[in-house]
Amino acid sequence: MIDYKERLISDDVTTGALQEKSLEIFKYFQGICRAHNLRYWVGGGTLIGALRHKGFIPWDDDIDVFMPRPDYEKFYKIWNQVGDLEHYALCRTTREKNIHQTDMQLVDLTTTFINRHSVNEDILHGVSVDIMPFEGCPENPIARGMQIYHSILYSIFNVQRLPDHQGGLLRFATSIVLNAVKSPERRYKIWSKHEKKMAQYDFDSAKTVKETITSFRALFYPHPRSAFETMEVPFEDITVSIPVGYDAYLRRIFGDYMQLPPEEGRVAKHDVVYANLNEPFVKYKGIHYCVNK
């Protein structure tokens, strides 16, 4: 039987070791949420892992969490006052700096984790936990369609790179749109405008809510807000918050999530250039990333 946790990701870094580091970062995030009454739940493969394996999917290489938009923004607002700024950084694309991610990332500054799609970018290449917002969703069908439109334009001009794992057609369409607008300042104005439009519906008063910046497929699936009250379940050596309506939510996005995928599908989603869990990424600038800069 394959021991996926012993798979090498880079040099002497195994999947299991990366999972342990990711869990360490998550515990820090969870502690801040509990101390400041911020809501979150694990999502995607992390949620499936919690239900199917009571921990990580054995071959998974990250942790994904969602927060209602009000809590997401509060976490960002209080970070500089409550965070350990020597050990961690909370990254988010701004006018001044594009991290080529639609979400926020809580990055361990003492580690190195370089993705191929960002190998030429001077960004924070540490192990991270992805933090994504959940939005209120309008009831009017036209307004829902416009929210999808705003989500797509926000994602394209915020990330500013071709999407992975979303299909060739979407990748081709993204390249055309980005080639039409090359000015960084113009791109910033476009994505910031569409983010405001995308996030204008209040999570706590909406009847339905949804993901807006994850997979293209998820844009078309609103869910009842009541499904995202949370409960605790085991995950490795801790408990984590998950939505009470997890089953209907996961089946809409992933189908029969309790069935293991075929062997060829049991792979990590990141294409790693180099990883080191004991050395900070700044040590490898010009060696493993930004080599030609």
C-alpha cells in the first residue's frame, strides 16, 4: 500500500512533513479566530479530509479555510495589532503589490515553498494557509448573473496569470483578456471595482451565500446561509469548524466526496519548484526564484 505521506515534494521534504507545518500555521490562525470571535470553516480538500480521513487527505499538500466576508475583512484589519509579525505575514494583493492570488494567505516567513507558477515573482514564498471569503448572494437572477460576472473579472485582473486546473478554454480566454489590458494601474482599477461589486451583498442578511473566488464551477452554486452555521469535528490532533450543511454543499461541488479518486488522481495540486521547512525563502532569491532578476 502506498504511503502518500512519505512522498518527496522537494529534496528531503515529504508530504507528511509539509502537512505538519501547514497544521502548525492553521493552529495559529485558529487561535486568533477564537480569541477575537471570528467565524471560519475549513473547505475544499481540507473539509473532505476532515470527514473522510479525520485529518488530511493523505496526498493533500495544503489547508483551505473560508470566512464570511465581514470576518475576513476584520481578520485583515486587526492583523498588524494581533499577529506575530516576525514569524508570519498576512498577504493580500494591493495597489502596490500583486501576490497573484485572489485570496489572503497566512505565510510562515521561516519556511520556503516555491510554486512553479510564481517562480519569477518576488513575493512571500513560504508555506501558507489560504483564507477565502464567502459572500452574500442576491435573490434576483439578473443580479446573481452580474455577481458571477464581477467575480470572473475580479479574479482575472487580480491574479494576472493564467489559471491552473480550470480547463484549456478558460485559460485561453484569460490570456486574451489580460493581453488587452497590460497597464498594472489599469488592472488594479478594474479588479478593485469588480471586487466591490462582487462583495456588496451582506453575508449575514442574505438568504443564500456562495464562494466567489475559488473554482469557476463554484460561482454557479449558491447555498442557503443556514448551511454555514458551524460545528466541530476531529482533524488530526485538534478539532476544526465545518459547515453544518457540509453534505449538500460538497455533493454539489465534488459529487460523491466520500469515494476515493482513482490512483492516478491521488496527487498534490501544487507544482513545487523547491521547498524547505527549516530555512526562510529569502535565502533562495536568485537561486530557486527570481533567478533572472
